[in-house]
Amino acid sequence: MRIETQWLVSALVVAGLADGSAVADATPPPPAIHIMARYPIGGNEGGYDYLDIDSLARRLYVTHATQIEVLDLDTGKLVGHVGGMHGVHGVELVPPVGKGYSSDGLDRAITVFDPVTLAVKTRIGPTGVKPDAIRYDADTKRLFVVNGGSSGDISVIEPATDTIVDTIKLGGGKLEQIGFDGRGHAFVNDEAQSVIHVFETRTLKPLTRWPLAPCTEPTGMAVDSAHHRVFAACANQKLAILDTDDGHIVAMVTIGNDPDGAAFDVRAQLIFTSNNDGTLSVTQELTPDHYRALAAVNTGPGARTIALDEKTGRLFLPTARSGDKPNSGGKAPIIPESFAVLVVGPIN
């Protein structure tokens, strides 16, 4: 079955700045998706954040407090761990150099590991404060680490030498996820200022910032490089869609509450946002200027980040149950042994 016909549910609205009713009528919504499987991981450790997929090797890498859990992508069987981190946030595989990288928030460091043996090779640092999202740009062959607590800076890593070669100062308030257009530009969500920062990936020069109003507190990001579109998922239940050539807002789509992750399936032309309210929002790109929100999928508590397997079109979302918040305030503790990964895919 072609992946273009494998997806979603009933159409709700067409969202755009121009009337898209004719386009919507001519484009049927994809078939439905549902939760296909739950891969239990367990453990008594604390928080979790991003995950990454090796579609060729069929492995899933899931960050989990002090380590990365490595699972068989198709069965959920635990393959092993990469350990020794403190507050690990992001993980990124870089196949051209045969290495994996994780951002270790409390250590202000990047752990480099062998994706085959899972052995730690070295650690890079110090980065800025609280390294968080980490992405490889195939165009420049460099890693970009978003420092969430450094008043708006990005650490630039050369994978060939595993060294920090530069720091980009964007002057933001609270940087979140990063994306690339493959044409020399990077985009970074700024949750505090509700803007997207833009910089050149080759010269590392900051260029501009694009306002997202009425979209506020953007976190998750995905890019449609073929159609020059960037998708920013915002806390106030809005997905802002911008033209990457000039930054103007093309469309604003309603999504779930408090998203933290976003993914774009280029073959199915679908944008996904994983939301803290326990839903997965799905938006269909009808044309680069017209979008249709599709019925949300109920996922589970804390299923707020997401990874897409480009080979199968399946989605993977980590989740865990939380206990009661302490009387002194702060985050609610995660219930031991409740950590798992949800697999979302088509209803056959």
C-alpha cells in the first residue's frame, strides 16, 4: 500500500488565509490512524524528552533521565542503553560519521556514542546552559545544539572532530526546536518571545526574527523544504504555517493544547503535533497555501514529543503516568514503571 493512502480520519476544517473549500472538496482526507502498539520501558528514573529513529537499522533511541533507551523499532524489544548522562534531552544520529549524539542538560555537555555497540566514545563541552534540542544539518554537515537556558544561543559542533567550533547568539528568551530548509537557513522557535529566529547555516550569521502572533509560546517545529514552509506548534492551540522565503504567515490551524513536538511526513503531506493534553493533532497540507485539520487521535498522558519513521510512516511518542504534585509545588513525579513508547499508525 502506498504511504500516501495510509493515513487519517475525518476532516474538520480548512485553515488558511484564502478560501480553500474547492481544494478541500477535491482532496479526500487520508484513512484513519490509531495506536497500534505500546512498547513498555519502565524504570524508576525521572523525566524524558526527545527520541530519534534509525529507519535503516530499525532502531529507536529514547532519552530517559540519565540514559538513552535503545529499542528494536518494529518489535519494541530492548536492545540496550547508552548511559552516564544527567538530564538528557535530545538525541540525534549522524550516519555519515557513524555516530550518535545526545544533549545532556545538567552537564552542559554532548555525549558521543557508537550507535552499533552503544559504547560512549567521548563527551563534548561545555555548551551553553541547558543544551536541549539537537539536530544535524546535512547541507553544512554540522550539528546545531539549542541551549534552552543561555539567553538565546546555539552551539555549533563539527562531527568530524567532535569539537564546538562556534556559538550563535540569537538574543532570544527561551529557545526550543530547530529546523533547516536545506538552502542555507535555520529556524528556531523562541517560546518566550513568540517568534522564529532565522540564521544562515553556512556563515552562522543571525538574519531576522519572524513574529508568530496570534500563535504564542512556540515549541515543536517541522519544515516542508520542498514547498518552503515552516510549521510552529504553539501553546495556545495554534499551528502557525510560515513561508520560509519571507516569513509571512500562510495559515493558522487549530491543534491540541500545549504541544511540545512536531513532525512532517513529506510523502503523506501530513503535519503532526504531539500535545500535553494527551492528543495527537493532524493537519493535511492540501497545497502550500491551504491546510485541513483532521480529527485528533487520543494518545495518553505526557505523550508530548514525537518521531516519524520515514520508511513506514509510523509515529512514536514516549509517555508516562504522573502522580500527585507535591504540596511544596513543582512537577508531579512520574509513576515508576509507567514509562513507555506509543506506536501510532494506519487502521488497515
